[in-house]
Amino acid sequence: MKLETIGWVATAAFASSYFFKQPATLRWIQAGAALLWVVYGLAIGAMPVVAANVAVAAAAVYSSYAETRRAHS
């Protein structure tokens, strides 16, 4: 797989996440896309890409868990 393909798949995943109606699904898709961006950023040596997407992935996962806990309390 070409390295550039990872970036394009990450872009497509982020863009497609907005078509999901459930907020939790949107967040999980965004977290997965952010992790793809982390891989891409590491591969090209772009630490700002890595840092930004680690933060996005962490926020998406945290907010998904927080919403799930609120829904079950």
C-alpha cells in the first residue's frame, strides 16, 4: 500500500463520519480516522499531525465513553 493511501483513507473516513446520525458512531469513526492520521503522520515524520490527531482520537473516545455512561445512569 502506498503511504499516501493512508492519508486518503483517513480523509474519507473523517468526511464520511458526518453522515452517521448517531453521535457515538460519528465519534468512533472520527477516532479511527484520527488513528489513521497518527500512523500517516508518524510515517512522514510530521509530529504536528501526530499530536493533533492523538488529541482528536482521545477526545472522541472519551466523549463516547462519557455519553455511554450518562445514558446508562
